Amino acid sequence: MAKKKNVPDKNGFVLFNVVYEDGSLSSNRKVASAELEGFDGEKAARSIIEAQDRQIAERGGVERGRVKSLERSRQ
């Protein structure tokens, strides 16, 4: 069986693993593929994930630390 290529779907999502400054890890965070077009895809993903974290903190009352690094998940 041939190996599936890891090409993002234009109508789907790209998954990211996020490491926070406190050492905690959040796996498979979804970011819309359409938001990542262009050269600043990783910067766009960081700002989108930080916005998601703020929304989660507002709803749940638990704030995340600052994002230390992120990388695309290998799916």
C-alpha cells in the first residue's frame, strides 16, 4: 500500500502540536487550511491558536501560558 502524502486539504484543517512556556503540550490543534495560505502560515497559525486559547480561557476561566513553539502534526 502506498504511503498517503501529507498535503493539507484546502477546505479542511491543518493540525498543530503546541508547546507552552510552562512545558505543557496540546496536541492536534485545528487551524483552517484557508487561513494558512501564503508565506506567513506558521505566524498565522500561532495567532489563531493564541486567539483560540483566549476564547477557551474566557469560557472556562483557565488561562494557558504563552506559546513557546508549534509544529505541524504528523498525521
